[in-house]
Amino acid sequence: MTQRARIFLFDTTLRDGQQTPGVDFSLAEKIDIAAKLDALGIDFIEGGYPGANPVDTAFFAERRTAKAKFTAFGMTKRAGVSASNDPGLAALLSAKADAICFVAKAWDYHVHVALGCTLDENLENVSASVAAAKARGFEPLVDCEHFFDGWKANPDYALSVAKAAFGAGARWVVLCDTNGGTQPSEVRAAVDAAIDAGIPGDRLGIHAHNDTGQAVANSLAAIEGGARQIQGTLNGIGERCGNANLTTLIPTLALKPFYAERFEIGVPIRAIQNLTRLSKGFDEMLNRAPDAQAPYVGQSAFATKAGIHASAIVKEPKTYEHVPPETVGNRRRVMVSDQGGKSNFLAELGHRGIEVDKADPRLDTLIALVKEREAEGYAPS
Ligand SMILES: [Zn+2]
């Protein structure tokens, strides 16, 4: 068997995920979520921005993970001061973390407008910050913000930011689709360009947003191109349309033969069997209604309504299911409905432990009653 490439999963639920409107984690919630992600087998858990607010500063007062690399997020040093004289960088370097993920602007337009420093000063800020983190024993990562838009506008400069990070010793150079508008073919071309520029694929990561519904596809395109780290969030939370959904990516990488044959992840199969419960529990904590149509873990992910499908599913589940529901801890649901025939009812009754003969006249009475109720507006569950 050929050796599979290891894909590293980086969770940013507690940092980028907190940009979701209405989401504000307490310290206790951060501790709880970090423990669950650690138990799941995530490689990096980004906990927030120490020094930026009291909760994040308290969260980074001690290490919160046993296995995963506990990661602090923050800005590179400012222009005009040395790394040792920058208070923001000092707060970051005093965090009890294993890794530090710096955010660096990779689009020349943003350097001019938002940072107000020269393009060269920005490169120097990246290099000096990475070197300072490395010297203090942290694993340095650099999120190249707006990388894809920057690469389209000024490819040389976007790549020079990535190269500055790599050259200064960043373990991971993460290409970020900050505005979320990039398409998979463009991600693939940009990853190729970064590798051609001298950054090995096993040092590249992808951070995708879902503004065109492609965050998962873009993450997969990047690893097919050679990148080896994926950043995402639980249930795909995040600002606007969300971040790449790790709850979708994890089973895809582990269960879909195309990926499972080529790649391996740190999340074991038995932990994936707990994914539906983890996803639901997270929604409950956020007080959000779960997305019934969420891939793999949604209530409707393995539900069928039409009678002809239902009878086939009961006989041979593979006919209408792309993976067995129990592999992600979900279950098959045969919906009793207006369109459904007797087999739906028999399957659903069977699931509830009630065996009924197909010819039992009470079955027709039950079906008529349910259809009448549905016509009045009751919904099956
Ligand atoms: Zn982001």
C-alpha cells in the first residue's frame, strides 16, 4: 500500500468562529469546546486572541489541550518598532500556547490602506514576528490574509509574503480566502504557484470561507494540489456564510475512498461515529436550531420520504445512501408522508419496535389518519 499523506486539521471555531453574529463564547464554553475538539483528534485548536480581551487572555493563562497544539492568534509586530518593543507581540508571546498563528496581509492594496506601511516593512514585520515566536519555542504559523485576491491583483507580492513567512521559519504558511469568493480551480492554481515559488506543499495550509458555498470544495482542491493543513470550524460557523465546515470535511476525508486512499487525518474512525452528537451538542450550546440538511450530521441527511425509495432502502440501504449513517453516528429515517407508501410506515414502525403485517387493515387506517393530519399542517419528525 502506498503511503498516505497526513493532513493536519486546524480548528478555528473559538477564534474565527466567534465572528459569527450572536456567538460569544464564555471562558467555560471555550474550555469545554477545546476539550471536545482535543478528544476528537484535531491537530491544532486556535483559542483566540490573547491580549485582545479578558476572556481570551484568561483562556491563554494555561494550556487547555492535552494532545492538540494549543494555538494563539494575533497580529505581526507593527512597523517602526522592534519585535521586542511591540506590546501586542509581547502579549502574544506570553500566552501559554504551543503555537502562534500570525495574521499577515498578503494583498498590497490592504498593506497600503489598512496598515499604512510600505510593502517591504510588511515583509519585515512578518519575518521578525515569526523569528521571535520561533526563538521563544512556539511553532509559528502565518495566515496570509486575502492571499487569493492579493495573488490575482499582484501575484509577486502575495507570494513574497508567503516566502517571507516560510523563509523566517514558519512551520505553516496558510493561504486564506478571507473574502470567500475564490473558486476551486483558482485555489488549485494559487497552490501550484506557491509550490513553484519554493514553499513545499507540506508547509502549506488553506483557510477558506463559504461565501460561494465552496469552502469545503476549496479546502479539498488545496490538498489535492499539495497543501497539507486545513483550517475550519465546527458546523461551519463563522462570519457571513461561515468557514470551511470541519464537520463535513472530517467524514469526507476519512470515509470517501478517493481521499481515504490518499490521505490520513488524526481523527479516528470511532471518534467520527460521535460526530452527529458533537454537532448537535454544539448547536445546543449556541442555542441555534440545527441545520436539518447539514451533510452527514443533519436530521435529514439520511431521511427519505418517497415510497419507492423507502422500500428500496429497507431492502438494501446502499441503494440510496452514500455512506452508512452509523459511520457518522446518524441514523436512517424513513419519513411517513403524503407521498410515502406502506413501506415507509412499516419501516418507521419497525424502527420503533412495532412489527405490523403488511396486510393488517389497521395499517390503512393509520395511513389515512396521518395523511389527514399532514393536510392539516402536522409535520413528520
Ligand atoms: Zn477567516
